[in-house]
Amino acid sequence: MGYSKACVLGALFLFLSYASAATLQIYNPPSIYPHSGYFTLTASGQNVPVTAFDGYAYAHFSFGNGPIDLKITSIQQTSIASFVTSPQKYNLNHTATVFGNTLSFTLDEPKYLIVRLHDVGELIIAADPLETNVPPSSGPGIFNVVTQYGADASGARVTTLAFTQALQAAEAGAGGTVYVPPGVYQVGNLILPSRTALYLAPGSVLRFTGNRADYTNDWTKTSQGLDGTEWIRTDYGSSDVKIYGRGTIDALGDYAQKTGKFIAHAVVPIGTTRFTFDGPVVRDGGSWTIMPTRSSYVTIDHAKVLNRMDLGENDAIDVQESQHVVVRNSIGISLDDSFSTKTWQANEGITVKYPGSPQALYNVTFSNNLAWTHCYGFKVGQGVWEDQTQVRFEGGTVYDAAVGLGVHHKWGSATASDIQFTDTAVEHLHGANDGHQTWLAVFVQAGTAGIVGPIAGVHIWDVHVRNRGTTAALASGVQGAEVSDVALRNVVFDDLGGRAATTLGEMGITETAFSSGVVVKG
Ligand SMILES: *[C@@H]1O[C@H](CO)[C@@H](O)[C@H](O)[C@H]1NC(C)=O
Ligand SMILES: *[C@@H]1O[C@H](CO)[C@@H](O)[C@H](O)[C@H]1NC(C)=O
């Protein structure tokens, strides 16, 4: 007779409990953000809200304790002609299946993905690890901006004072956590003192207003022709400051650039030590977005910088004049560079109010990050006014860019040295930046006539170039500022049939003026 009904039910039950073994934390974005009209997403059968943004959509949730099944439905189509899942190194393509207008695959562990459907565009899937360190919303050491300080969570009015008072109380208590419950908060400058944490609960949004009157005027950006502010920053001389949670920081860049005429650097650890950022979405930067500056022992983890692709100078994460910095497990989407490092000369441009003197940058590691930009994916430069050394880009993926990997020494006379790109993939290139569309651009350019500096020691190994671009790769200096010691090993090109290039010619490195020691190692 075969199986009894009970056996079949038992088997079904086992199957269901296996499929739902994972723990999911799904967040409801506030109603100010429209749902995507192109995608729906489920995770192990549960609906995950998808937010529409500028030319792409995104979904943010957390999971752990087992794999999940993701199903992406293309609402406007009856079938999915083709798709790409990035980072391609995860090989999700191999397990993905299409049924009608739904694409399905399994995710074993939390990671950030870009899924592109033909004729539709990109869906960003930001799957975070489960939140393990959620603070209580009240109690000792907790400073709740709504229940204790009366913040307006409706987004209707500027509510900076409640935040300032909560931060001051946390500081007076020799440390504490400023707790931001779900809701929308228009806030002015927030200055985080030593030993304070800003916790952004899921469903909370800090919004920039774009109105000059709500902020201190910290800088003028001549290239943008706009004034701006360090919107959320650390106190100068502070230590042990943290920003974390699963909320959103919205710099309102599009509105601010186009109408408000006043813009923000969104999150600026400045003159601080032992700073941690872990988890929030930072969206719509109107200028550089997350910027560790003149700081040491900084960790940026699980940052989701989701900027527009039609707004200039909106770099995702720029590390400036800092030391012992780690930027990891993050995604940077921006028209301008995704991930870069910079050093400045004193009292120039945006630096006029910086505390102290210019500093060298060293021991900065970018690990396991995903870049999508119209400019450079991973870059040192353009400013090298003080030395930059020991900069590591490892385990990264360039989903799409004009230039994949770069050292662009354009401003200043200091040295960029000991730079490594390892275990990195350049998946696709498009457009051009300053005439370049290439997987690699290591070059010196005299941005200021007569002021140039060298690049010494760039090591590139275990790099997978799926698309090399259409213009020459560069390892070139200028008179008086050479590029030296560029070592390349195991750089694999898809257009060489998936093998490592053995000559500079095969790598397309044909611009090598004023360089020495540019070698392919076996
Ligand atoms: C992934 O598979 C789909 C369907 O076969 C295909 O259209 C797409 O080109 C593949 N992408 C990559 C990067 O292999
Ligand atoms: C480099 O920075 C990391 C991260 O802050 C730190 O753990 C490490 O000790 C630093 N290395 C050196 C040699 O200072």
C-alpha cells in the first residue's frame, strides 16, 4: 500500500521545519519610501519589502541559523530572459532557477548581492547577520530620544534638540546609548561625544533637511559650488564612539543639491579613536558619504551606502588622513568613487575646520566590499598631499565601474606606497572616467603644475578580470615622479580563456612612461 497518510504528513512536516529553520528579521521601511514597482522578494516564504530608489531597488533584512530560499519576482514581466548575480564568485548563478517571472536561489549565509534582471535593472539584496547586540529601549544607560526627550518621530518638524539633549545626558552619565525608535526624524548636526553610542532601531530614519539654517556651515566645496556640513560627526578628541543598528541615515542629496543648495557629509568620524559603525543604511549622499577623517582605529562594518547614480561627487566611503582603519562587509553604490583614500594639504577646500594638522594615512584595509559606480571601484587618491602607505584592498568585487582598481596620484607631492589589491574581481566596466575605461589605472598626473609625487610599490595578485575595458591599462608616472615596483601575479582574464596573463601586453598595460619595475610574477 505504500506510505500511510501519517507518514506523508510527517515527511511534509520535516521538510517544512527544515525549510524554515533559519531565523529571519524583516524590517518595514517607513512609508516615506515607495515600494518598488518592479520587484517583489520573499525569504523562505516571508515577504521582504523592496524599496524603489534611483534606477535600482533595495531590500534589507537579517538572517541566521541556517540557509534561506530567496525568490525574486519581476512584477512587470511574464518571464525572465536572463539575469546576473554579483559577486559572481558566490556562483549563485549555478544554483539559481527561473520559473516564469520568478528567480529563486538559496543563500547559505548573510551577504550583500546585486541581482540584475534583463530589461528591468538591479535589485540590491542586503542580507545582514542577525542583530545580536540590540539595546533595550529604556533603562540604565539608555537615552531614548522619543520617550525621554520628546523627539518628533513623525518627520513633520526638525527635532534636533531632543537628540542633542539625549547625547548630552549620555555624555554626563560617562557614556550611554542614545536609542532611536522606529520613525522619521529631521535632524540638524549631531556631535557624538566619547563613550556614546547612537543606536538606530529598524524602521528609524534620520533625515537631512537641506536647509542651511538647520546646520553649521563647515566647508565650501568649490568643485560642487556648494556649502556643506559634517552632519553626524564625532566630537574632536573623542574616543569609543559607536553608530549601529538597522535604521537609515538619509542625506537627501538629490533635494539638497538641486534645491536646498546646502549639502552634507553624512557620517564623519573626525579627530576620534576607536570609532565603530555597524549596520545602518546610509542613502542619497549629496557629497562624500561616510568619511573617517584624521582618526585612528576606525571600523566600518556592514555599511550599506546606497547613493544615486545621477548625482556628482557622492563617493560612498572615503578614508582621509587616518590610521588603523578597517572597512569591511560593505556595499558602496555611487556615481562617484565607491571606496577610496585621500590626504590633503592644510586649510584647503573642505578641510578648513578640521582639528589639528594634516596627517599621513597608513594601515587602512578594505575587506570584502562590493562596489558599483560610474567612476573608480577601489582607489587610492586623487589627493596625496601626505604619504599614503599600507593600503590593502582585499576580497572586493567591482560589479560595475569606469575604472576597476586605481592609484591616481593627481594632487600633492607626497608618496603613495605599499598598496595591495588582492583576491579581487572586476566584473564589468562601462563609460569612461577622464578617458579611461580599464581594469587598472596606476598613474601620476600633475593636477597642479609643478607639484607631483611618486607611487612606489603596488602589488596586485589573485585578481579576476571578467571585463578589461576598452582603453589601455596604466602603470605610468611623469617627469620627476615615477611609478615603481608594480608587481602582478595571477591576474586571470576571462578573455584569455580564464587563465592568468603572463605578460604586461596580455594584461593590456601599455602605458608605462616614467615607470620602473613593472613586472609579471610567475
Ligand atoms: C547567469 O545565468 C543566466 C541564466 O542562464 C544568464 O542569463 C546570465 O548571463 C548568467 N550570468 C553570469 C554572470 O554567468
Ligand atoms: C592595523 O590596523 C588594525 C585595525 O585597526 C589593527 O588591528 C592592527 O593592529 C594595525 N596594525 C599595525 C601594525 O599597527
